[in-house]
Amino acid sequence: MHGGHDHSHGDHSHGPTRHDRAFAIGVTLNVGFAAVELAFGLVSQSLALIADAGHNFSDVAGLLIAWFAALLARKPATSLRTYGYRRASILAALANAALLIAAVGWIVVEAVQRFFDPQPVASTTVIVVAALGVVINTATALLFMRGREHDINIKGAYLHMAADAAVSAGVVTAGILIYFTGWLWLDPAISIAIACVILWSTWSLARDSLNLSLDMVPPNVDRGEVEKYLASLPGVSNVHHLHIWAMSTTEIALTVHLVRPNASLDDKFLKDACEGLKRSFGIVHATFQIEAGACPEAC
């Protein structure tokens, strides 16, 4: 039996894309805006504004975590960390999801308390500040559009900012309604709606990042189709011990045993198989063990 391995990572179109500039701009914009929003929220006694400010601060922390993980993922492998720090990007996405879920809990608790103890709201201030939030969050989200389809870490940053834009729009709506109706209960009601939006936008991120951290087959890879492809390779009579997992939020790895009776060492076979996996499934790190099938039980 013999093995084969693909080392060609550099030209893969789904590889990590640097977003350092986007992270720097996003962090700066959101730190400034969240501070302004919190100050005006306290002055205007708007829970919706304070809740949105808290969410924006959590997003700043999330952006910093995602940025740090992206930097770590680019560090080279060592003799002890043979995969480098690639998995940091998966852990960052999971941490971001946990951070947002905690923020949802805080917002709901505060909103329920405000239902029983309504506070006057400076609706004009709420409208102006939240409208600014729509602009800033939309601009930040646009910074992360590139690469979000192939990197759950970048997708997390994009979803946070896009959800924030929608949330800020909801706060604007609350301010307008309170201005014309005087219904103070709308403030905590909108806050709960904000919490629901955050939870909804976070759920897929939490699920996917948890699954990837547990070495589940990435959601964009059909394991059955991969097995069919491998079984269709020239001379392959059996496929077993197939494992597919995410090395990072942008790189997928595979190991498999292929039975090829009477086959000799064939570098072209290995090269073609690796290129097929990369082209059809985005798997960039493939390792094969080739068996002749002479033993009653496979290794």
C-alpha cells in the first residue's frame, strides 16, 4: 500500500482573502458610533438605543476576534502545530456566535423590566442617532461582502453588520412611532424585536461554527458525491475510511483509503484525483492511502 498527498494550495480560488483594511475601518467606525449611541441612549432614556449600542460594542469585540483569528490563520505551521493556527478562524466564528447570543439575553431581560417600568424617550434623538447607525452599519457590511461565501469568519462579520443596519432601521421606526403616538411600550417592544433579529441572524453562524469545530463535513460539501467521485476513479474497486473536515473557515481537508487491485505507484492518478476534488468540491488538502485489496480486512 502507498499514499499520496496534494500540496497545491496557493492557486485555489476559495483560499483565504485578506480583509485587514475592512476590519480596521469597521472597528474604527463602530467604536465611534457605539460610543455616541450609548451616550445619546442614556441621555434620551431609550432602551432601544442603549440595546443597539450594546450590540454594536459586542460587534466591535466580534470584529476584533475575527480579525485576530484571520491573522493567526496565516501563521505558518510548526513542528508541533502541524496545521498551523488555521482552526483559530473557526473558534472565532463560534466565539462571535456565543457573544451575540449573550447580548440577546441581556436585551430581553432589560426590555421585560422596561415593560413594567416605562421611561420617557427623546424620540427625535433616537431617530437621528439610529439613522446614522443605518448608514454606518450598511457601509461596514459592504466591506465584508467580498469573500463571505467561502469564509464563515468573514460571513459572521458581514451578517453582524447587515443585521445591525436592519436593527438600526427598527430603532428609527420605534422613535417615529413614539413621537406620533406617545406609546412608551414601543421602546421595549422594539428592543425585543431587535433581540429576535440578532438571534435569527446568529443561529446559522452558531450552528455552522459548532459543527466545523467538531470536524463535521462542511455544509457546502456533499459527502455522498465525493464518495461517488472517488469510486469512479480508474481502477478503484472500493472506498473506505473517508474523512472530510474543515482545517479552517476557508480550507477543507480529506483523507481516504482507496482499494486499487494490482495497481502500482501512480503519481498521475494522485494528481488527477487531487485536482478533481479541488475543482468539484473545493477540497484543497487531500491525502490518499492506496491499497491492493489483498488483505481480508482493510487497514
